Amino acid sequence: MSTAVTVGRPAADSAPSRQAGGPAQAWRRLRHQPATLFGLVVVLGVVICAVFAPLIAPYAPDATDFQAPLTGPTAEHPLGTDDLGRDLLSQLVFGARTALLVSVGSVLLAMVIGVPLGLLLGYKGGWYDRLGSRGLDLADALPGLMVGFVVIAILGQGLGVLILAIGLIFCMNFARMTRAITLTERKKLYVESARVAGLRNRQIVFGHVLPNLAGPLAVQGAVFLGSAIKVEAALSFLGLGLGDDQPSWGGMLGVAAEHQADHPYMAVAPGVAIVLTVLAFNLLGDGINDALSGRRRIRRRTRLLGRAVPPRGEQDPTLASVAAAPADAAPDGVLLDVRGVSIVADGPDGETVPLVHDVSLTVRTGEVLGVLGESGSGKSMLVKSILGLLPPGVRVAGGTITLAGRTLTGCTEKQLREIRGSGFGVVFQNPQGNLSPVHTVGRQLIDVVRAHHDLSRSAARARAAELLDLVGVDDVERRLDQYPYQFSGGMAQRVAIAIALAGDPDLLILDEATSALDVTTQSQVLDLVLDLRERLDMSIINITHDLGVAAETCDRVAVMYRGELIEVSEVSALFDHPTHPYTAALLAAHPTADHDIDRLPTVTDGLAVGAQAGK
């Protein structure tokens, strides 16, 4: 139907978006937060004391003055001495080293244990997540200090044992947080785009999901650094820390407790040090959170908008039932063959809820097939069954899906990965959501190219540049090193198309790919897609609710309503002579230039008129 269209590259669409971001912007926000700056100054002071303790402290930490035990502040001992005549100021300075070593070491160990565990549970889901979550609940039920007591009782005292004990106390917190965020991240478009592009699970988890955890992990890590100092102080106070040969603030408090009646000043310095350091880490964590989010903490009121959805079990009386034609052998020239596919959602009580019922359609080689219907009609669910991206609890209950002679239904994730990217590519609705925000577009393109082609990194970068040029991106060498936020919506969608084409697919699926764009940019992207269809001899499925887009881009159109395929026709025939009442109502509800009407017609109005005419 369509001929090649020249791809336009307007300057307005190719200009990078002026969005704020990056480390410099975060640092500027951080500097304007006095509380955060105070915390940063205190932490820097502790770090300096820890690193340069031998230069700062007036005495060695174990140096004793038997002539001056338990003295108050003097010129020689500004903070006084303990019961063995050791200088409290020196003990305090060297105690900063112990506090930092234990806190940093234990938090890093907790991350090493907890983060991979949380990633596994959150990304795999299913019985992994159910069993793992119960294990996390049991581990959280154990008192933290009790875990420390057990570890120290078994392994003895020492720096490594103390780090291990505190790390085990905190690792479950990191696992729980990582799991919760991963559960959210795995549903985002950039993860689904990476899966459809053919990347392996470990590439997605560690290359795409994990970098998006950097902000929350930094905040959580800063807070737990302070908590680790408190736990170390408590264990040392009870005599379960590093012993008398290693100074610590908790140990100083333990000695001070023995002499609190006659020498109460001994507890002041270590107590203030612990309070200030813990407070500083908490303030720093809040500041990092505010800086990364780009705003101060404010309360927002979320308004939930929704509309009633008719029960799926009820059939509209004005809608005639259309039986699917029996699935014969696929004719020559058919790339995708969907036969009698039904999709259901499994309910909690064992019942099933039908989502898509007995759908059969084909996509021919080189054809653009449009899939029309209202929101909730089953368009995207049908395509997700083709991609193997149905959400948990939703499954294909019947029928077969065949792509280029290869059956997709019943394939494992590993088998689907061999088809994704090379057999089919997909572009989702949100232009920025298609791309990982923490990697350059070049990195994302190169990963997909190398997943499908045995190329060196330099050759893959050259291929990535070719793909960007193919989809109409100017100055490709510079653009490869830019991040998604530096692209406008239209340019981001062009990059998403380039990623979808990186594996040389036979079928390109557009899932409302232009609905989030303005009219001008939408037209440019559609022209680009049609041009690519001609140049690359691809087939295209264009899922849309926009009748104008379907009319301009499609060869044939399939119309869905409440999970059923009610009409498939050549585009001109469908728009001129719709055969089904719902299709006619859908066309009648399309806005026109008529300004003499009181309100725009709806699909319900059209169905009512059709029912009245049929009586």
C-alpha cells in the first residue's frame, strides 16, 4: 500500500532536551542544604581523624601513664585519662578509625550478601520469591544483637568477626529493599525492551536493574553506616568488641560506666562522638536522597482517577458474537500465524478470568497490520503473549502462535531469548521509558548488537552508529555518548526503534509507540517506520487506538473488543464499509470538524444507534 517516504530530521526534534540532571546538578542541590553540609563536615572530620590518627593523637592509644590514672582534663591530657592512665583524647581519635573500619566493612558485606539475594528474588519472582520472602521474614524476626552474640561466641573476638556479625545483622535489610525495588523495576518498559531485544537475564539484572538501585543503595548505606556504629558501640560496651588492645568508642563508654559515680566526664567525649557521627550519617543519607530526587522532601497528595469496567463475563447485547474461522494451514507468505489464542488470568480461588478469547489472525511478509480497539480490549495482552511477556498469573490457555514456522507458545525463557531481537523487535509507548536512564544510548545499542552478532566492541559501536543514522539521528558519534534525558521525545523513540532493529528482526511490533508524542513528531516517527518497512522488508504490527494512525500506516486492520477479535479487513474497506456494529460505532465516535454538535459522540452512542436500527 505504502511507498517509501523521505525521513525528515527537523532541528527542533534533534535538539537535546534541557532536562536537569547529572552529578553537578546533584552537588549544587546538596550544597544548599545546611543540615546535609553539617553532616558532611562531621563525617569528613571523622574520616580525617581515622586516616591521620597517628599524626593527630598526642599519644599512642595503648600508652599508659601510671602516675596519672583517672585524672580530669589537664594540659597534658585535655580529656583526662582512664583507669590505666591512657589518654582519652588519643583513645577518641583512634576510636574513629575503629568506628569507620567496622561500619564501612559491615555495610559493604551486607550489600555483597543482601543485594544479589534481593535481585534474584525480585527479578525471578514465582516460588523463588515466595520462599525467599519467608526466609527474609524469619531472619528479620531474629533480634540483631542476638545474632551478633552468637557469631562472636562461635568465632571469637576480632575485627573481621565484628564486621561479619554486623554485616549479617544488616544484610536482610538490603535484601528486602533490593527485592522491593527490583519487583518494581522489572515491570518497567526499559526492562521489557531489554528482554525483547534478546539480552540475557544477567545482563539485564546487573547491567540495567542494578545501576538503577545506586541511589537507594547510597541512601540506605549512609543510614546503616550510622546504625553500624551504634551496634559496634553496644557490643564493645558489653565487652564483645575488639578487646582492650583496640580502642573504640563503645569500649570507652564501657570503662566510663565503671567510674560514672566519681568520674562522669569520661563518658562525655565518646558519647558525643557517637551521637554526632550517627546523626551526621543520617543527615547525609537524607541529603543524598533529596539531591538524587531533585527536590526537598514534600508531601504530595495523589489523586487516583479511574472508571468502572464492565464485567468480562457479560456480553454487550448490541454486540453480535463473531466465531473465529477454523485455523487451516498457514498460506505462503505468512510470517506470523496466531490461531485460536485464548488468554486467562488465574484467580486466587482457582477460577480463571478470560482476557482474550479465541483470536486468530495472520501477518504477511512485508505487511503492516493494525490492531484497533479501546483501552482494555485485549490488544496489548495479545501482543504480550506473542512476546512472552505476560504478567505473573496470566497465561495462554489455548491456541498456537507461530513466527516464521517456529511455534512460540510453550517456549521457555531461554528459547524465547533466541527469537527475541532477531525474530521480532518491539517499541513500547513511553519514549523515555524504553531506555535505561543510567546508561548512554550507545552502551544500550552496543549491548543489543553484541547479543545478536559476534562483533568486537569497536565494530559494535560502528554498527550502533549506523543504526542511529538509519533512524534519522544526526551527529551520531556525539549522540552515542549521551544519556536518554538529553534526547527529546521523538529522538528517544527513534533510539528505541534503533534498538528494536539491532537484531535484524523480521517483525517489528509498535505498542502505542506514537501515542505519547505530539502530532508533528508522531507523523515523523510514522513516516520513519514506513520508510524502514520498505527498505528492510519488515512486517509490522501497529497496536493503536488512533484511527488516523491506522488509516495512514496500515494495510489491514484487526478490531478487538472485550478480548474478542470482531473484524479483520483491508484498511480501505474497513473505513468505508465496516461490517460489525462495534467497528461502525468506533468510527462514528471519531472526532470531526463539526462544531454544531453539543457533545462528541461515544462508542456507546454508536452501539445504541446500531441496536435501534436493527430492530
